[in-house]
Amino acid sequence: MRTENPSNKIFIIVIALLLVANIVTLSLLLIDKKTNYDEHKNSMRNYLKTEIGFSDAQIIAFDSVKSHHRAEVKPMFDEMRARKQLNLKNIGAQNFSDSSIINATEYAATQQTNLEMKMLNHLKEIRNLCTAKQRAVFDTGFYKMMTRPNR
């Protein structure tokens, strides 16, 4: 016959409480992450509506420009991800030679330049949706919205 020691019961209760606390903490972190993602995802739209004063028609035009931009840059990101993996494999296969490292960084720099051009042209398209009065506000404040606060 097995008798349970009172200290064993206390350990089991403590372990159960710690398990519940970990689950609650993890849940809160995941919910917060989803909320932050949703806020970031709609931050430009909210900025244009509240700070710039976009009309409903301008917001619809912005949504169209945004969708087009996403469709345009998604393949670029996909290729950059795939190519980066290939470049890393090549660097390893070539024993980290200087030329393999230079080739990889030159390719990455070119891709990054192309992506930056797309992003800045996208901002230009958004700016072109503004009225003359809205452009002045956009020009002096859009960069504040584009930077993420430090956490």
C-alpha cells in the first residue's frame, strides 16, 4: 500500500500551478503578438484616414494600390528567401571563399535596392492619391508612421 507524503501533494499542486501559469503567459503573449500584427498591418490605412484625412474613395484607391503592391513584392521576397538559402549553400560549398561571399553580398544588395525602389515608388503612389493640402501633411509625417517604435 502506497501512502502519499504531504510534501508530494504540495509539489504536485505547485507543478500544476506553474503549468497553468505558463499556459496563461504563453496565451497572453500570442494574443498580444496577433494584436500588434493587426495594428501594424492597418497602420498606414489608419494613418491616412485619421492624420491625412483620406475620404472613403481615397481609402478604396489606397486599398487597391496596396493590394497591387503586395502582389508585386511577394514574389520578390520569395525569391530573396530562396536565393539567400542557395547563396549560403554555395558559400559553404566553396569553402567560404572571398569571391563566393562577394557574389552573395552583391546579389543581396541588388535585390535590396530593387525592393527599396518598389517601396519608395509605392509611397509615391500613395502620395499621388492625396490632395494638395493632404500632400503637405503626408510629406512631413509619413516617415514617423513608417518607423516602428523600440520595444
